[in-house]
Amino acid sequence: KFLNEADRDAIAAAVEAAEMQTAGEIVPMVVSASYHYPMADAIGATTLALPAALVLTPLMGGWLWIGSWNLWLFLGLFTLLFLAGQMLLRRWTALKRLFIAKREIDEEVEEAAVTSFFKKGVHRTRDETGVLIFISLFEHRVWVLADRGINRKVAQDQWDAIVAGILQGIRQQQAGGAIAAAVDQIGCLLAEHFPRRDDDRDELTNLIVED
């Protein structure tokens, strides 16, 4: 849903065009989430269920004639509300994000990006010129990871500007165009330092989308 077929084709075409000018390999990757955050489900469900159970227990206890503060009624209500809260948080991602610390999100996305960098073989290019554009939808985060051959040549502020451009495009609901533009920018950066070689070949896939 994040990228339609036209968006995917445009991004793949942008990667192909960029790699015609450079020995670098560019891999945009979109994932639905970097982590499932089970503690956020527990904390959020407790936060929602506890006050509701405290309010409902005396009301239902009086109605059922079992006492306003029946412990078993409270525990039963809390359990049911807790389970309902967990289901709500799993479906309503914007609410779930409220119960996750920014630092935890940054750490999980960074870990997922680094893991993907190695798992997808971006570190195995012949000239150490692989670049991963990692986009994690649930967390609203973008990471750009470049192999060590590139990081010796390209400054961090250049990567930061590319990330900012992708995020702005996503906010404007123009994700496909923003990612394609970022690919073009990265291609230009790499072409300066790593021009295409006569024996160059496409070493990595041009787009990865995972649920």
C-alpha cells in the first residue's frame, strides 16, 4: 500500500539509471516495521485497562449485588480490558507509538537497518560501494547505510540531507518520487568518487519491499 506498482517501477528505473553512472550499488528497502515492540503492547494495554477497570468495578459490582469492590470482578474486568487493549494497539499503530520511547525506536531501526545491510549482502560488493536506503514505516524512520569504501568519501551531512528529502516526500504522500529522487542524488554522489567501470555488473537487487 505504501508503494504502488508505478512507484516501484519508478524507483527500480531510478536505481538502474544511477548505477549506469557509478560502480556503486544502491538498494532501497521498505519494511512495515523494524520490531514488534511487545513491551509497548503490555504497557499500553495496562494504561488503558487499569483506569477503566477501576471505574467499572464499583458500577458493575453494585448492579450485580456482589459488592462495590469485589476483587474477582476487578481482576476479570482488568483481564478482559487488557486483552482488548492489546488488540486495539496492534491495529491502531499511531496509538501504539505513544507507548514507545524515541530512543528505543531509534535503536531498533538502526539495528534492523544494520542487520539488513549484512543480510541482503550490501556489504559484499566488489569495491565496497553498496548503499542501503532503509525505510521503516511503523517507526517513521529512514536510515542510509553506506559501505566503508563510500563513507571515506561522502560526508555525513550529505546523507542527512538525503534522509530529510525522503521523509519530506513521505509526509507529502509522494514517497515513490522522493525515494527515486534520493536514488538519483546518491547516484550523482557516487559517480563523483566511484565512476562506472568497463566491467561493472549489477550485483544487488534494485528494490526490496518486505511486510
